[in-house]
Amino acid sequence: MLKVIMIYDQIQSGEGTKDDKMVPLGAKKEPVGPAIMMGQFLKKINAKVVACLYCGNGYYNENKDEVIRKLTAMVNKLKPDVVMCGPCFNYADYASMAAHVACNINEKTSIPALASMSQENEEVIQNFKDKILIVKTPKKGGTGLNEALNNMCRVAQTLVEKKDISKLKEEVCFH
């Protein structure tokens, strides 16, 4: 069974609201937020979420290097098969954190990481689309979330199996 770690902001983790930005780094050993909705798609790829790591946007913005380093270390210690950062929807701060963390995990560990966000995060997408895989999602409240969650799982499985990702990337990722 594939072991998955999700990385969230305070909202997706259920630890805070959009005004509650100073939530420090934390972890939950069970699926929360979108990982629960993703259950049916995780089953398709014989995967399960082993941990959800999270950090508030404000805390991240004030401690970027430390948060990136600590999240990467936590991932390396837990040894999942793949890391999914998101879905970030149209939350710019979360998208930035997800992209930076996924990029660092890919650079500093042997564990593949991806991010997912909506097209409203144009600047982050432009800066990272050639460094990491960014799965397309709708903005918050938009249609197509189930399809996006399924696509995140498909990309994760392809990365873990080290198969050619080019066709899938063209179909479901920003490029």
C-alpha cells in the first residue's frame, strides 16, 4: 500500500480560519480535510494517508526557511511514498507554501512531491511549473474538485511507479 503525506494550511487542516494565520507547524496521524474526500480515489491506487502536516499561512510567511526545512525533515523521517501539497484552491499564501515545500522535498529527499492549486495562483504557477508538478484544481467553491482529487492521486501513483508522466502532465497539470 502506498503511504501518502498531505501538507495543508491552517484552513484545510481544520486548525484555523482564514483570519487564524499564526497556527504553528503541526501534524495529525489520520486523514483530515480534503484527504477524507480523497478516500475513494486513494483506494483506486491502493494508497492511504499516513499523516497530514500543516502550518498557518502567517506562521509560514514569518518563518519560511524554518518551516520548509522542518516540513522536509518531517517528511524524510516519516518516509512516505509520495507527498501531496494541497489542494490550495485560490489561496495565494498556501499555494506559495505548497510550491516551495514540494520543490524542497523533491530537491532534498528521494520522496516525490507535488502541489495542486487553481489558475488564480498565476505567479506561483509561473515560478514553479518547470520545477514541480502542479495539478490543476478549481478555486474554492468551484466545480471539478472530485476530478482534481482523482488527478492528484493519478499523478502521485505515476510518480511513485516512476512511469512516464509526460502525457498525464499535459492533461492535468499546469505546463
